[in-house]
Amino acid sequence: MSITPRLAWRSGQTTGYLERQVKGWIERYHNSKTHDLPEVERISAWLVQRIPVSHQTALIHNDYKYDNVVLDPSDATRIVGVLDWRCARWEIR
């Protein structure tokens, strides 16, 4: 029996990260707003008009806590790996 970690979620999306983030922030605001704030509409339009073009693909984790990182055994201040248990699964073959 071998245990193989495998990524359970793959979006395949290698472009448009910044656009998805900005539009997602705006959508979450609209879905939870309790007051009409005209300033938010202006800021939202300003942000959408200024989304930079992404030129490279990168892996972003954003959850660097001790149970999600692998530290260098010779230098505990150096992260050598990042894990995400929610996005991984164990497959027994």
C-alpha cells in the first residue's frame, strides 16, 4: 500500500487572479452591505478600471501558520515548504 498526497482542488486558472480578487471583493460587499454608500460605488469603479494585467502565474497560499509550513531544520526562521490540508487529500492505493 502506498499513500499519495494529491491536490483535491485545481482551478486550472492561470490568468485573471487580480481581476477575480477585485471583482470578488466588490461582490462580497454588495452581498453583505447594510447601507448604501455612494463612495463605495466610485471606489469600486476606480478599482475595476485600474486592475493591472497579470503577466506571470504564481501559487498563492496566504495562510502561513506553524501547522501549514515546513521549516528548515538548520534555520527555523526559513520556510522551505507550505502545506494546505484543506486542499489536499490522501489516496490509498
